[in-house]
Amino acid sequence: MVRRLREGIIACLWAALAGVVASPAWAFAAEAQGAVPEVNKPWWFWPLVLLFFCFILGIIAVLAGVGGGVLYVPLVSGFFPFHLDFVRGAGLLVALAGALAAGPGLLRRNLANLRLALPVALIASTCAIGGAFLGLALPTNVVQICLGATIVFIAVLLATSKNVERPQVKAQDAIGRALGMYGVYYEESSREVVEWKTHRTLPGLILFIVIGVMAGMFGLGAGWANVPVLNLLMGAPLKVAVGTSKFLLSITDTSAAWVYLNKGCVIPLMAIPSIVGLMLGSFVGVRILAVAKPKIIRYLVIGVLLFSGIKALLKGLGIG
């Protein structure tokens, strides 16, 4: 009787899954017709594959110094049979989980600055909500083309940008002074207290409008864009820019993630193994970082991003 009950439950789960798969939102398409997953595969097959895939992704993300979301969305949408809406929803939660885990420690060490983060977070999170609605409203092929172009741009940005550890800011502008965008932190490597302040605040805040829209629209997180703007444009030290960027993700991605949750675009069987795999991989990546050569990994990631960006472009154009 227990065996029959178990078989009945499994049959009901598959029937429910088939209903989800048949809906336009899921579109489990390997082909344009919308293929469904093979029924002979057990229910745990794709979650297990995602767990191992995201474990490797977490290691690479730490070694390359990029967030997990910027690798997760293009690679999973390009090589897994999941609809882009669900991949973007899971991608936001992946980036959000890492940010929430790191946020308290960064704030405690003054590497994430609230006065720097909050005005930026207000702008970026508001625009991320609009970006999420825009991404869900546009046709999938249009979003795929925009995603591909963005990923290629990120790869070029990573290849060409050179972060400055301590930018020279001679005089703070009036907006930065009014918003209190200055502070101090303790640099453990040189055992000194570092004072910093920002400049070119208005152009930086304007750029965060674009960053917020892109974060919500593509589910990438925004660490890849936050750091160059905070460091190279606004003049925050590199460690403060990285720490504040990580903290920002916990606010910006939460705003966009609620939209995807409300629209039913977050599936636990995708999101949970992705988050667990990425966080476990991050722990391993931190240990490997001590002996690995990050420059080689960085160029590997740039190559992977270029490949996945071109693949997303071709997929959106109906070529690949």
C-alpha cells in the first residue's frame, strides 16, 4: 500500500510538472516547439546537475573576482533547458544569497559604507523594479539579444578596466559632501587607517539608474558595474568599492527578486540547488585562491563570458 501511495504521489508530481512545463512561462525548450523534459529522468536529475554546475561556478567566481549572477544567467540560459524568466529569477537569488552572507562582515570592518551605499541603493533598487517589469514584458528573444550584448560588453569591460587601489581625490564635490560620502577604514596589509572621500558624484548616481535597470532586467546582479563606477568614477578605494558593491546587491537584487517571485518566475527546485552549490563552491574557491593564479582564471572567465554572450545573441536572433 505504501508503494502504491508513493507511486501515486510521484504520478501527481509529474502531472503537475507537466502542466507547468506546458505553460508558456516555463517553455522548457530545447527546440522552438517547446520540448518537455524526458519523463524517464527522475525528478532530482536537473536539481542535482545544477548543484554540481553551480559548485564549479562558485569556485570560478571567487578566483575571478566576479559575482555569481553574472556567470550564472548567461551560462544556465545558454546550456540548460530552462526558460530565461526562471533563470533570471534564480540568478537574482544567487547574487542576493552571496550578498546577504557577506554584508554583515563587510559593514563591521567598514569596508561597506552605509552613507555611500544608501543613496546609490535608493536609485538602483527603484530602477531595478522597473527593469524587472520591463524584462518580463519584453519578448524572450529581445531580452536574449540584449542579454548577449550586455554579457559581451561585460567581458570587454573586465578585459580593459584597471581598478585603482586608492584613487587620488583632491577635493570632494558638493553633492558627495552633502550626502556624507566619506569615511575611514583600517588597512590590515599596511596597518594604517585610510581616509577617503568621493568626487564626480552626480555622474555616478546617474549611471546607477542604468545599472539598476540592467540588474532587474537581466537578473545578473550588478557587482560587475558597481565596482568600476564607485572606484574609477567616484574615487572610492578599491576595497570600499568592492565591499559597498557587495552590500548594495542585498538591496538592489531584493527589489527585483520580489517582482520575479510575484510573477511566479522563481522555482525552488532551480533556486535552492543553485544557491547551495554556489555558496559551497565559494568556500572552496577562497581556499584555492591562496595557491591559484587569479590572472589566468580571470582571462578564462572573460573567454567564457564572450562565448556565452555570443551564444545568447545567436539564440535571440534564432540562429543558434
